[in-house]
Amino acid sequence: MQRILNIIHYCIYSLHYRFYLKFSRTVNLIAIIHRMPFIKRRYKQQGITVDDVQKASDEFFGDERAGLYQGVSSGFVMGGLAVLLFSILSIAGTLILNITISHYHIFTCMLAVVVITHYNIDREDIYIEYFREFKKWSQKELRTYTVYTLMTFLGVISLFFVALAIG
């Protein structure tokens, strides 16, 4: 389970970061602001180059240990896992146990998700070891696992809507 969660985590991180790198030079609002003439003059006065700013921006967004996209991908994993657990609980509760889902059940699902992701991804930065391993993948392997990750999320969302329809 730990490897699967870390594969999903890495694929989301990689997809998000590659999207950022592709569009950061053109569509990124921060990059557009830094190209304004008065900002460039101010940077020149302070001895800062646009490349320095871009490098700092890349580090802020893409750092594996504390970057924004690492946190976003971790949040996606937690959200997907929460929706999966809630859907399973809702379907089982409705069809098997004949109970209605209350806020206590939702809280329990969220607590379980936090514990699962902490022990399988975040504890002692386990994901860093997996990221190092996954960076050695070929483009074909990365693309394959990214497609599997996206299909998994579509399956979880579909299961969620089935749970809503049943409940």
C-alpha cells in the first residue's frame, strides 16, 4: 500500500510540476510581473537578475521537500483517499449495515486518512526515497503510471457518485 500511495503521490507531483514548467514562462502571472520594465529596473538596481527570480520561483513551487506542489500532491492523495473511504463506508453502510452516515463517520474517515498518509508518505520523509527511485523511470513508465493514477482518481470519483446515488 505504501508503494502505491507513493506512486500516486509522485505522479501527481510530476504532472503538476511539469505543467508548471511548461507554462511558467508564458502564462504565469509572477513571470509577467517580473518582465515589466520598472520591475526590471528595480532588480537591476538591487543586482538581481530575472534568472535569479525564476530560479527562486522554481524552487518555491517544485522543491521536493517543502515545495508548493509537493504539498498539493499530498493533498490530492489525502483527498482521493478520503473520498474512497467515505464512498466505501457509505455503500457498505447503506447496503449492508442499514445505517445513515453522520458527521462522526466523516470525521473517522478523515482521521483514518490522516493516519494512513502520515505513516505511508509523510513520516520521516518516506516519499523522498520513493521520489529518488521514481525519478529513474523512463518516460514510458512515468506516462503509464500517470495514466493509471488519473484512471484511479476517475474510478474513485465514479464510486463516490455511485455512493451518493445509493445513499
